[in-house]
Amino acid sequence: MKRLNTTICCVFLFFLFATFAYAQSSEIRILHVNDFHGFVEPYKPLGSDELLGGIPYLASKANELRKEKPSLLLSAGDMIQGDNWANLFLAESVIELMNGMRFDVMVLGNHEFDFGQGVLKKRISEARFPILGANVEGLDSIKPYAIKELKGIRVALIGIVTEDVPLATHPRNVAGLRFISHIETAEKYIKELKNKTDVIIVLSHIGYPADRVLAEKVKGIDVIVGGHSHTKITKPVSIGKTLIVQAWEHGKALGVLDLTVKDGKIIKFEGHLEEIKPEKGKEDKAALAIVKKYKERVNAVLNERIGEAAVDLDGENVRKRETNLGDFIADIMRRASEADVTLINGGGIRTSIKKGEVRMKEIYSALPFDNYIVAIKLTGKQIKEALEHGVSGVENEEGRFPQVSGLTFKYSPPEKRGSRVKEVYIAGKPIDPDRTYIVATNDFLAVGGDGYKAFGEAIKSSRDFPAIGGMMKGEKVVYSDSSRWVRDVVVEYIKEKKRIAPAMEGRIIEIR
């Protein structure tokens, strides 16, 4: 009898502890970065004398935080295309770095498409972690979602990318692909995964404003780890039952989100950004070795001194106002093509250039895209339509914001889109809607990139318009030099002048 009682007691205690263990909560950690753009070294942002970033320091911090509790290291896209360290190797360097840092999952950003689908497929094949894109059709090498298990907690990660990718990259890079609604996609996969997992994370590259809408419209998302808008969210934002986080840009911060999960529900959360700064002796040695290996190859090409800048050249505000760097590049393009005006997208300028010695690498960082100069005939009416489109997303700092040469205009942001541009002058005279002008731009905008329909429609109406990617020609195309990238034209100009000091001239005037 005594033995029977002992057995019953043991069975009871087993079930008691099993029930208690099940009811216990578990803590997991989400580490995240976004919009890295290949910036592996610390740098001083425009207007600051403080060094920020540095991927060996971020890698070290990630390793340190991983030791404290079960963790996932995630990327919300745009890891490539920006700094020469990434561009010169078509992002091979970035994938090697991410493999070394043991990233768990990544979602595609729009810039992952910039080197073309062939290169993208090769980079995906090299990655030792899943790369997601649930709302991308036609690219078989990506996955819609991944499921990871941490301390018994099943975490589903659904990857979505902005539907504007076809506008944000050259059309040839997305030929044959379809980007479907991220809201419908999220709904579809949440329905599929909600009974299979404990936590659902949307790894998003659609931008913070769109993330907020997603959280409002789609139920069942526990966390949105965001990117695309380079937003510095210092503490998680709650929209209903959804948390939204984003970790700034360029590896200047590592996002940290701690979740306490019980019975398949998040019962507690705490999040913050770890700002990354260089600290001697705090580097991750493996990451540092990868950085140095590719840096030596970059320096061999790009350390050539080409001139001197007498002032800082502003590449950080090109999406919201006229800047001296935008003016400078637009002027060079107009000069090279002998056009009446230049109109380019601010989003094509990626970094600032500090006052002082200018080397090849600064220009290649500021102008990383493989674009060439095209000049086409547009009517005054079409130019005004292009300007309206350019300022239509200024409140969200969209990349289509124009930088110009040869013209001035006033616009009113409070007005409704399509009715913001009030006055346009070319060569000091009011624009004539019926007159034909020669407009310099880049081949990306010329085929309608960034939504510039006025350019795209003019090009497509030209006879003998070639397949995308070839030199443009036709009765409306008056200049097209696909043998030189815009950045190389700028390099040649600086070499010729030796010293540059561009100043803003009031070409774009905001009316409030």
C-alpha cells in the first residue's frame, strides 16, 4: 500500500510540474537591422562630428546580446546598394558578412533588385539563411515565410516588400516579376500560420507609414520589424495588438525587442535601440576580417584624389528640398548634354560629401547607381507634370523629389497632389506649356522610373525605341551616352575644375 501511495504521489507531482512548466512564460529576443546599404565603417553624418556605426561593433553587440537569451537576428531589407564596399562586389561582400554574423532571416528590400535578377539569384544561393518575399511572384528562389523555434516558442516570419519596387529600380531589373498587395499577402499567410505558431512577425520593407496602416488593417500580427523609411523608432510603437519596430539606417543602431510569451501569447515586451559607435577593442574579429578583406580591394580602386570641396555637399536632404549637391550634379548633366534643363530624382543621390579632399570613393558612394545621361524633348506642359509628380511625395520624403538645373519653381506642400506647383521659370522666363524643351535626366527616369510618366511616355512614343537596357534613340531623344555612368561624368568635371564650391540658388521655393 505504501508503495502504491508513493507511485500515485510521483505521478501527481509529474503532472503538477508538467502543468506548471507549460504555464510558465518564456523570454525571447529579436535583434534587427534595416537599410544597411553596405555601410560597414563608422562615419560622421552630415552636420555631426561624432562617428556612428561600424559593422564589427554591431556584430559584437549582437553576439553579446544573444548570449543573454534565445535570440533571432533579422534584416528588414536594403542591405546592399549604397556604399562602395557593397557596390563594387555586387553585394557578394554583404552576403559573406551576413553569413559570418549568423543572420537568421532577411526580407528583400527594393535595392536588392538593383544589380538585376541574375545577381540577386546568385546572392540568394550564397546566403546561409532564408531570404523572404511573400508578395513577389516570379522569383522562385525566395520563400514567403520561415518558421524558427526558440526555447519551445514557434516564431513565424512573413516577408513583404514594397509594391513600388518596379518604380524604385530600373524596369529591366524586375522584368517578369509581379509585386502583389502586401496587405492581402499578410492576411493570406497569417490565416495559414496562426494555428501552427505562437508568435507572428512580419518582416517588412514597406516603410513606417505603411507599417502603421498594415497594423491597423490586418489582425493577427504580433510584431512588424520594419525598414525602407530609415525610421529611428527608439521604443516599440503599439497599434492595437501589434508592435512596430525599426532600427534607423546604415548600421548606426541595433534594434532589440524582448518578448515574454505565455500560452502562445505575448504578455510583456520591452524594446530599445542600441546606438552603435566605435570602441577600441570592442570589435568582432571575424566581421572585422571580412570588412578589411574587401576594403583593401575597394581602396585599390577608389582612393584616387580627384579634387577639393570648399563646402559640405548635402546629400541627406535631397528628398525634401533643393541642396547644393543636387544642384551640382544637375548642372553637370545639363552641361554634358547641352540641354535646356535637368530634372533628376533626389533618391538617386545617396550620401553627402564632406568639405575637404574629394576622392573617387566619395563620388561613387553619392552616386552608386549604374545610370547614364539621357536628354529628351518635352513640352512645357510635360515638364510641369513631371515637377508635380516630383513634389507629390515630399511629406514622406519620397525619392522622386526633384533636383533641377536651368529652371526654378515654387510649390505649396499643403495643396492637394497634382496642384502644388505654382510657378515655373526656364532661363528666367515663365514656362511655355506648348513649347518644346530639351530635358536632361538619367536613363532610369527616362523610362518612367520613380513614376515619372511624362518621361516614360515621351520615350515610348519615339520611333525605334529599343529594348530596355540599350542606348535610347528616337525622334524625341537628343542625347544618350550609355558608355559613361553619371558618376564618371561628375568625376571628370571635378578633375577638370580641381576645386568646387556649389551653393544653392533658390531653384526650388516652398510656399507655406
